[in-house]
Amino acid sequence: MREPLAQTTVRPARQVSAAILLRDNQLLLARRLPRQGLGGYWELPGGKCETGETPAACLRRELAEELCISARIGACFSRTFHRYPRGLICTHSLFVASYHGQLLLREHDQLAWVAIPRLLDYRLTAANVPIVQRLQAWWRQSG
């Protein structure tokens, strides 16, 4: 007689939205606070989607909460997956078509407008590296 298969629980990927906020061939990066997980790393602004929330609605909410801006979200740029020790995340990176308000720091300790070719000079979170690489390739092809 065969042993029953052990049941495993597969958790779905955590849905995250990230901003592709461009200005004069520069991308906005934000540095995580030292007390946060991955403190000191740079990332695309954004955050975790709440249950039932679309990636665009999530990004609009996160930008208001983190940077005090009201944003009009544009097209999806990419969807990437990364496995951290705590689990798998799916990052939806979306263009920010426009925003109004002054950028203020609430969840980060620094902001930087970075020239697209120089993005990998920053210590990025692992989940953001493939997004930035795709953005650089897209930018070179669009050039």
C-alpha cells in the first residue's frame, strides 16, 4: 500500500505594484528606511496590493501614502517574479502618466532622479533589478 502524499500549502505570489516615474530620461528611485526590511536599498516607489485591489489602484494609493502625490497611472510596463526568503512576489511595474503635488518622504529616507543608464549603479532590491534591466533595454531601443 502506498503512503499518502504529504499535503503542501502553496501560497500564491504576493502582488506588488511599482512606479515607473520618468522625467527627462531619469527614473525616480526611493531609498528604504534603515529600520525596514532591506533597509538602505533603493527601489521603485510602490507597495503591496490589498485584497481585491488592482495594480493601478494599489500604485495610486501607495504613491499618495508614501510620497504625498496624486498620480494618474498609465500602462503596465512589466510583470516580474522574485522569490525572497519570505515568499514569492509578483511585481507589476506601471508607468505614472502624470502626478501633482510635491514629493515628500514618508516611508523612505531619500529620493533620487537617476539617469536610466546609471540605474544599476544603485544598490537596488533584488526584485527591482530585472525591472530596471528591462527599462534600460526598452530605453536603448526607443532611443
